Amino acid sequence: MATELEFCFAALSSSARRHIRVFQIHQFLDRFAMGLTVAVVTLALTDRGMDLFQISLLFGVYSLTTMAMELPFGGLADSIGRKPVFLTAVVASLISLALFLSTSEFLVLALSFAFIGFGRALRSGTLDAWFVETFTAAAPNVDVQPALAKAQWANAVGLAIGAVVGGFLPDLLGPVAERFGFSIYDASYVASFGVMLGVFVFTMLAIVENPRPMNVAALKNAFENVPTVIKDASLLAVKHPALSILLAALAFFLMATNPVEVIWPTHAKPMLDEGYANTVIGVVTATYFFSIALGGSLSPHISRIFKRRHAKTLAATFACLAGIQIALALQGGIIGFVTVFILFSVILGVSETPASSILHHCVEDRQRSTMLSLRSLIQQLGAALGLVFTGAVAEIYSTPIAWILGAGFLLIAVMLTLVLVRRLALESR
């Protein structure tokens, strides 16, 4: 096996450098289009007459659609090509945006969210795989991780800037939209639709991939193999109790935290002046993305405090999140709320690495994709259940009470993770 060379952008061939720049631009545009709506989606739904329970159900539709579609479509890009699958995902996003702009009816909005989930399932891993394969061909034996990091940075910046612009547009163009009978938040959705069209054109022109035969049997086999994939993953988890405990803990973790991530704008907006509230929501959303990235970068240092015992790190992280989530629910002013929310986001970022490290440690290469699919499925299920629970409680009582009760799921996750600590200690003997 050839020795891997250290990455140096200036020393790369012109084709490799161009490949990185093209992918960076592509990732920025795609995430910018998404970011335009992510800051205002719950506010836009509220403006369309949806209550918190209905909003939670809509996000549950998204989670369940993603969960249902991700497994059958996981290998489709390998069979018929990454570019056509990604273009289909963009079309799904455009249909979703068009449906959202056209209605205030719950069932049509549910269809819109289903198309979002369908698009996410199609996007998963498509052009990332294309990028790695093409880069490896253009720069043989060069470490690809720094090149991926450049693309991921463009991804994060696109989301963050999109969130700021998406929050600013309703305040800037909202009065104009209302004069034409539209919601003020439709300005962000129209902008997202325009940028997404640009993503489609850019993908057609700039992403070069050798065409593959359109294998209809691949799609059929993908759906037929779903029960087998789930069965194999479930059997693997049952045979490895540590994995079962980890996956259960992650499900409870998402049940608690995902509702906070989804509905916090509806809770924070009344704390703000109406004239600039949406802009502030956009800025806080961008800060949320950067805070998660910061937490991810801090995670290795925090892990060293616990002597790289990842289950202990995870247990401490979940316990901190439970306390912070309760503190967040008790905030009545915007400054306190934003301060605690940033801390909440940083700790969310810290939690990702230890969980992934435990999972990858417990499985072999031949089982890795199967287990990652099962992890995604269980986390989406946990998120959907948590959203329905929190939406119902928030509608009957209030959002702070729903968040405080939701913190109980984190305490369950802490207890499961402490059992995991003991289990991993026994296995290491």
C-alpha cells in the first residue's frame, strides 16, 4: 500500500485544486439555500396558523420520511451515479418549497415536509462520495481529510450566512410581501427557491461524472433489501449489548434535545422587538451552527479530561445538557436565553464525537455501514417521538414546561450511559 502524502493545497495539481474549489462553492450554495429557511421555518408555520403540536407533527413527518427513505436509497447513488441522485434531491427540495409557498393547509404542509425528508435521504453521502473519488484520482495517495475539512467549512459558512440572511429578509421585505397578500416569511422561502434553482444549474454544469447505466433493478433491490438491512443491524445490536445500550441512550438524547432545536424560535421571538426579531433569530441560528462546530473541536480536549473513556464523557455531557436545558426553559429575557442557548449548542457539539467513537469501536468494517444506518433510523425515531411529546405538552401547558419534562429523557440517557460505562469496563477485561 502506498504511503499517504501530507496535504498541501499549493502543491496539488491544478485539476485537484479546481476540484476542491468547485465542491466548496457547491456546498456553500446548497447549504446557503437551506439556511435561508432554517431560521424562520417554525415562525413561518406559526404565521400560517399552526400550533406547536401541529408544528411538531410536521417535523415528525420529516424525520419519519427521512428514516424510511434513507435505508432504501443508501446504495442508489453507487448504482446509478451520484450526480443524477443529487439532482433528484434538488428537485425534491424545489417541490417542497413550492408546496410550502402555495398553502396554509396542514396536509399540504405535511407533504412539503415529506419532500424535505425525501430530499435529505437522497442527498446523504452522494456528492461527498463523488468528491473523495475524484480527488483521489486527481491527487493519488494524498491525505483527503484536509480537503474534506475545506468543504465542510464551506458547508458550515453557507448554513450560517443563509440563516442570517433568511432571518433578515422578513424584516426587510415583509411589508412588501404583505401588500401582495403573502406572509412576511415567504420572502425567505422565495429566496431559497431561487438559490436552489442556482444549485441545480451549477450541479448540471460544474459537477462532472461519467454517466452510469440507469439500473431500474437497483432501485427495486434497494427497497427489497431494507428488511434485511434492519434485521442484520438489529441482530448485531442484540449480540453486542453495549451497542444496544448506546443506541437507546442516543434515542432518549434526541427525544430531549431535538424539540429544543426545532421550536426555540417560537419561544424566543416574543422576547424581542417586532421590528428586528426575525433578524436576531437568524443571527442566533447562525451562532447555533458555529457553537456546535466549536463543541466538536473541544470534544477531544474534554475527552482527555476523562482519560479518553468515551462513555464517561458521554454521561457527563448528557448530565450537563439536562441541567442546561432546564436553565434554558427558565430564562425570561433574551440575553439570558441566548447565553444559555449558546452553551447548550456547544455541549451538543461535544456529544457527537464520544458517541461515534464508542459505536465505531464496537463494530467491524464489514458491519459499519449497517450499524450507521440503524443509528440514523433510531435517532430519527427518537427525534420524532420527542417532537410529538413536546408539542403536545407545550400546547396544553407551555414550552418551558415541555422542555423541563423533556430533560427527564436526558436523565434516562445518563443512566443508560452509566450502565454502558460498566459494560465497556467488563468487556475490556
